[in-house]
Amino acid sequence: MLSPSDLSAMERTPRAMLINSLPGYKPAMLVGTCNSKRLTNLAIITSHFHLGSNPPLLALILRPSSGRSERHTLANILENKSWTLNSFTLKESAMAHQTSAPYPRDESEFNTCGFPVEWQEGVTSPFVEGAALQVGCEFREHHPLDINGTHLLIGEVTHLSFPQEAHRCDGSLDLMHMGVVTISGLDTYLLPSTSQRFAAAEIDVAPRRL
Amino acid sequence: MLSPSDLSAMERTPRAMLINSLPGYKPAMLVGTCNSKRLTNLAIITSHFHLGSNPPLLALILRPSSGRSERHTLANILENKSWTLNSFTLKESAMAHQTSAPYPRDESEFNTCGFPVEWQEGVTSPFVEGAALQVGCEFREHHPLDINGTHLLIGEVTHLSFPQEAHRCDGSLDLMHMGVVTISGLDTYLLPSTSQRFAAAEIDVAPRRL
């Protein structure tokens, strides 16, 4: 059992490794942005989440202190009011991880890390060409979080593409079919294999496997 | 490809199924809370995330409209300034999912769904006894998000326990060893099996597998 004093006594890197493990498995996507001159940026992100379905809202946490590429992402979103989320496969995870290196602003991770750019009509940010899941978001709200200098950015989903065969009749996406990965801590990329589905839970009804 | 008008034309349930699939795999934990009379509540959550490691901060999104148990969680946190996060296994996922049924406030999901309560010194919220990962958080900040009526709650990690054999030398936790699950969409519980780890990314250095 670790107490607050144990945590504050830890060295910076092992503490970051530990605390980043606490949410459990995290979502893994590549965030595509650009500035007003269409200088592109691509960054791996794990602190993003569903905020609501109607309107369809997703949100990101960006940390100014955790790598220059994230600062570029934040600056681009505030300048250009848009971002994309793009899935990647386990085979691509080495190069997705490489986007977290502190590349200078004028070097695009799309080029350096080997992810081809795709522009789509009506979306001002770049997509990763060939990504199974492509989500275009328009910026809606910015909440600076004073407690540690991070930023919460909320966007509305305005564009969506995925393979039709991964779209189940009930509306959900089959992420395993799409090869989507998940992340543990700061450095581990994983593929789920075993799954169980359940019907919506009701009082006085036992859980029903789908 | 789906446009904003396609999305707004969808029916409520399939749209929720689709939009909840968009972040990719989500973290899955059970949130333990109680009110000032120690009436306990347990709710499954997938919209929680790492906010920072120093101080160690985690955050939750709670949606007033998505089930009565979440409203209880929000009320309890605001009343009692504390919550716990508890991992569960794939074998326990049916009963973890069952916590999302709209139980009345005076019925504790700990009892009804078969998760034994554990109280620990210095933490005012209840833990799930036997959970491999137990995190105690003290409430720090509340940000109501006007865009859709959700609430962002930020807490500091003040208590932490996990099996020593899952704590790697570098500080990270081996979530696979602990049997932690991940969630896709609203109803699918998965176990990762294949993984790759990489060293911290650097400019001009090829990705290095660990």
C-alpha cells in the first residue's frame, strides 16, 4: 500500500510510469492538426474520451510539459479550431510511439514517422490516410485546468469514416476487426483478443451475454 | 463516410453505440463512493483519465443523464470529497456491467452486484475488497461542462495498492498480470493478450523495443 508521502518521495520517472498505469488500459489514437499555413502535426494521445453522444462530443487533455509535439497540437487546435483522431494498428505502433519524440515545429511527424497525410473536404485538419477509424472534430470549448496547467479541449464530431464491415447492426464499431490498439502506462501497446458483451443492465434482471 | 447531418439523423441508441466506440478501447474501473451516512455506491466508469503525475491527479467525467447510479456517484463525491477506483477481472465483468442498472439510492451495488466492501484507514470512500488495483482519490476540483451538462471531477491519488509482483522495476504496473480489462463502446469487455513495449522516443533514434 502506498501513501501520499510514499508517492511524493518517488523519483520523477518511476512515479510517472506508475501514475500513468492507474487508469487501466487507455485509448490510443493519433491526433492530426495543422496551423493556418497547413504545416501538419501528428501526435499520439491516450488522454481522450467520450463526453456525449447528442451532440457527439469528444474531448482531449493536452499537457504543455510532456513533449514539444503536444504543445504544437494545442497551439494548432487553438489556431485552426479543428483536429482529427486516427486509429493505428499494432504493426504501426512503433512509429505511432515515435511521434512522441520532441520534433521541432517545422518537422511534420506525418512525414518523419511514415504516416501519409490525407485531406478531406470540409475538415481543416489532416487525417492519416488509410487509418481504419478517422474522426474529424471541430473545436467547441477550451478549459485550462489551473491545478496542473493542463488543457481540456472539447470538440464536436463532424466527420466519421470506418470500414462498413466493422459497423454492427446495433450501431457500435467492432474495434477488434479494425485492429485498434490500447495502451498501458506510457509505453505498452496491446491488442485485445478475448471479449464478452452484455445487454443493457436492468434492475432485477440477471446480466445477459450477447 | 458520415457527415454531421447523417449523425443527427441517427436514432438515439445506435448513435450512442457508435459515438461511444470512437475513442477506441476505454479504461474500465469501478468507482466506489458513499454519502455522509456511509451509504455506499459502486458504478462502472469508462470516462476517466490520467491528468498528471506530480501531483498524482486522475479525473472522471460523470453524466447526470446516463443512469441513476452515476448521479449518486456525483452527489456522493460532492458530499464526501472522495472516491475510489477498483479494477475487476473479465470473470467479474457481468456483475461490473450490472452496476450500471438504475438501482435506487438506498440499494448499494456493492451488495446487489456481489462486490464486498472494504474500508481502509485514511480513505472515506469504500474499496472493492480483493480488487487487484485499488486507488483512493481525494476530490480537488469540479468543473461543470455547460456544453452538455456533464461534470469533470479532478482528484489527487492519496492511496494506492496493487500486487507487488505486478510492479515492474521501472515503476509501471503490469495490467495483464493483474487481469485488468478494457471496454469497447457501451457493452464489450476485453482482455488484451499481445503487447509491444518501446523505450522513450527520441529524435533521430529508431524506435527501440523493450
